Amino acid sequence: MLRNVANIDAEAVVRFKRELRILTELSDLNVIPILAHGDGTEEDGIWYAMPLAKASLLDVAKEFKATCRRSPT
């Protein structure tokens, strides 16, 4: 969340809004969706909310690597 937008570089705000727009348009199994967002037009600032991921990419990679070691070749 970008809280105090007035003190943040204008380019950073533009970039955040662009990324927010792109993320809201994406629909892919490999991308966590945006549930809700504020684009700075209201008092609540610029923010977005996503579901909590069940694991990190590192966790998944470790599990995959461990599974590969257990599998017979």
C-alpha cells in the first residue's frame, strides 16, 4: 500500500497504478488475482489486496526438488 502519496515520487505512483491496472486485467492460473483495490481517487490511498498464498515459490521449488530425488529414474 502506498499510504502518503503526496510524499512519494510521482513516477512511482504512475508505475504502481500501471501495475495495478495490468494485474486487474490478468487471468491466469499462475498469477494471484487482485481481490480489491484503491487507485487513489478516494481517501484510502493507493492499494491492492490479493489472497494469501499457501506457499512461496521457494517452498514449491524445494518440494519439487525433494520429489524428484525420491522418484526412481
